[in-house]
Amino acid sequence: MEDTIYEEMNVGEISRDKNGCHIQDISKKVIAEISLKVIVNGTELVSVLCLNQYQEELALGFLYNEGVINSYADVENVYFNDKMLAVIINLKEGVIIDRQESLRSLTSGCGKCYTYINPLKKSQYKEVQSDATYSINSILNLMNNFVTRSEIYIDVGGVHSVLLHTTDYEILIEDIGRHNCFDKITGLMLKENKLDLFSQAVVFVSGRISSEIMTKIIRMGVGVLVSKSTPTTAAVKLASQHNVTLLGYVRENGGYIYSCPERLVP
């Protein structure tokens, strides 16, 4: 199975005019979804519902953002088995998954829904140290540009998008799950040995900011997170506790600052 992004499906299109409601048979693109297994050291750790792209990066980013690995050097080898729809990862000797880690199935709608950082991993979710400052005007311009760049959304629909932006480097990822986008970006940065860029980055996201998303941002060490939608109260509290500048409802010429405004310049 190759990286199938969508399928053409026969649907009934509804329309209404002055003569009433009508149904017409048409062919429509529908976003595809897979259940991707992540097998670590021979054990299936998790199953993730996701878009069939960047499979290895998703698995690696998930392990990093969960605090299982701390760098790409912790990985002996990684590969995607397209017949099994599984990413197979072997960790270096001495890198151990805690017994408390259990098999989970993560939905495309952020079904994991953590409210708090796992106490067993708390030492790996430190206060963000970024001291960079950012122009509010630039952030508004970047958001306005970001919302026009989601090619899969424009062509098919059914996905979220996340943009990691620095002065010299950008990654834009789309997936049916917001959390998958963050993990895929992290996996890409791991592979390219660019984790140090997180401290200078602004991250833009098309959807809601839950506590789960905020824990990933804290683990990544990103100082500024900008959403087109709303944060939850748990996300705002985590952002304040860990020195993350959080903006929500940022659209066209305005938005709201929920935490750490000192990084922003009018």
C-alpha cells in the first residue's frame, strides 16, 4: 500500500434551490486513514490512526515526545513495513521502555487526551528556555499565509496542518490528527539532527490546543505556539507553568494572548 492520501468514492451530492432539494450522484475525493502500528524492540507499543505519510517520522516523533527516547542516537534502526502497516524500531542497548508504558490506540481526534504530564516523565518536560522575541505583525502575516498553504485540505479536506517556522527553516505537515502533525515534525527534526531549532521556532496549528498538544510543544522546547482556534484551560495552565507563549483565535488582524506575552513585540 503506497502513500494513499485519498480515494475517489461515489456519493450523493445534495443541493437546494427554489424548486426544492436535489440529489445528484457524483465522484468525490475522501481522505484516507490507516491504523499504523509502532513496534519497539519486538513489542507493539501503540497503534495510531493517521494519514499514510511520514510513517517513520511519526513513530520516532511519538517516542521522543512521550519521553521514551532523547535523540536519534537512541535508535539502532527504524523501517516501515508497508504490508504490516507498521514501523519497526529497535532501540540501542540500554535504552529501555518503562514497564508502565502500555499498549494504546490513539485516535485521529486526539483521543489520548492527557490532562497532565506523566509524573514518571516529568523531568523531561522542562520549562522552555527560549529567549527569542517575535513581532506580532509578523505572526499575523505568517498565520494568514499558513492557512492558504494546506494543499491536502484544499484538494480533499479532512486534515489538520501544522507549520514550524524559523527565519531559515520551515516544515509544514498535514494529517487527520493534530497530534500526528507534531509527532511527524519532531521525527523529521530528529532524523535531520535539527532539534536545536525548536527553541527559535514559532509553531502554527490549524486546530484546537489541548493539553496533549501543549505537552508535545513543551517537550519540543518551542517558545511560541499560535492557533487558529481555541486552547483548553489545561493547555493554558501548562503553557504558563512551562514558559510557553500561547496565542489563540489568531485570524487575519487579531487574536488573543493566553500566556507569556513578554516574547511578543507590538
